Amino acid sequence: MSQAINAPAAQTGQTGVSGENGSDAAIAAMEAAFDRAIAIAADVTARRMEGGSALDAARTRLSN
């Protein structure tokens, strides 16, 4: 069973074709997953910075 790659609408990048095979939904799901991951990474970074600031302050107090 062969597929003609040059056939009209055979490639998913053409207008009107991507939604027919569900790739629009897949892209939306991936974007949502990336957005959640970015939000979690930002939260982790903020917490590390807060913890690092407290640790730096404690080290400074000990060295004085």
C-alpha cells in the first residue's frame, strides 16, 4: 500500500488538511503541556531563589 506524497492534500502542512486528521488538537494539547511546564519551572526557580537568598544571608551572618 503506497501513498502518493505529491498528491493534493497528502501533506498535513497544507491549509484545510491539518484539522481533518486531528493535528490541530494535538498541537493545542502540546502547547497546553508546554505552558504548564513553563509555569512549573518558573515556580521552581522562584522557590530556589528564595531559598538561596536565605542561605546566602545565613552564610553572611556566620562569617561576620
